[in-house]
Amino acid sequence: MPQLNPAPWLMILLFSWMVFLTMVPPKVLAHNFPNEPTVQDSKTTETSPWTWPWQ
């Protein structure tokens, strides 16, 4: 069975992981958010209890 021979597939696996680990992390780490997060107001909003029509 030729698919059990690890020689070509092991090199393909190692090469693809090498490409993945050298090219993708710098692209991900260089990502910038378009908008900076803003701080919301610290006051709490007043909530009212739900009035169920059948109670």
C-alpha cells in the first residue's frame, strides 16, 4: 500500500507547518482594529420588573 509510506507525506506536513508558523503569526499580530474601544458610562440604568399579564 503506497499511502502508508510516510516519506513524501511527512515532508509535505513539515513544510506546510513551517510555512504556517512563519507566515501567519506576523500577519495576525500586525492586525489593527479600525476603532479603538471607548469606555462606557459608569452609571447604572434603572430597570423595572416585568409585568406579566397573567399574574
